[in-house]
Amino acid sequence: MFDNKRSFNVASPEGSVSLVEIEEHHGAVILRIGDSFHIELDQESVFDIVDALTMVANNVDSHYGEF
């Protein structure tokens, strides 16, 4: 059986940890972060988010520790 759900923990720079769950359901991608955030996205929107996260994350090292 194909498992279309992924779960993992993410951490903030301050050290708080949140559970992330991502799954496909009837053509939509459902994203849950922690207990209070839930969004259903179409495929194009998912790729827009992935692209934006990748672009921003590529610049994190150059600004790490400037806070």
C-alpha cells in the first residue's frame, strides 16, 4: 500500500519544535504545522511554496546570527 503521508519535526532558531504533516488527498496537498495551522493546496501552489522556501533558505547562511 502506498503511504502518501509524511511527518517530521521542524525547529525554530529559538529551539521550539513543531510537528509537520504533509499528505495528498483527492488531488490536494494538505499541510499541517503544529496544532493550529492547516491548509489545503493545489499542486501549482505547492510548487510555488517549495520554490519560495528554497530561494529564501539558500540565503539563510549569509544572515545567520545577525539578530
